[in-house]
Amino acid sequence: STRVGEQVYSTRCVLCHGKYGEGDGRMSKILKHPPPADLTVSKMPAIYLDKIISLGGEAVGRSKHMPPWGDQLSKAEIESVILYIISIRD
């Protein structure tokens, strides 16, 4: 559910992607090349989000700072985070 996704987001993703998903979390002051993605403007499909969340940024040719969450989050939690990310897009 989106609510579960929001809870997971607020504990795992907020540090880099920011409270509202705009890529302005506390770590964005350190991570510059590339900065954390602004998830509100992302157009990536759910299948891509599943891959980058599960396998990490490096696995899909993106930032090595994006960690793989596949071993720490359940499939249902990842699906919920994806629903939440899609729900915050502009």
C-alpha cells in the first residue's frame, strides 16, 4: 500500500531523496556527482524503479551511492515504495 511505502520511504530513502522526494535530503549536501534523483519529476516506469531499488544504482548504470535494498526490504515493501514514489510525482 502507499501508506506502507511512505513509511519505508521515510526510514530508508529520505536521507538522500528528501522529505518530499525532491532530491534535497541531508546527504544531498555531500552527494553531488550525481546528486540524489528528484523523484517528483522522475518518469521511470515501475519495472525500472524495482530494479534500481532492489539492485542499487550501480547495477543500472546510475549512482553508486544508491544502495541495493533488495536484501533488506521484502518484495511487498519495495512494491509499496514504488507505489508511493509514483504517488508523489508532479
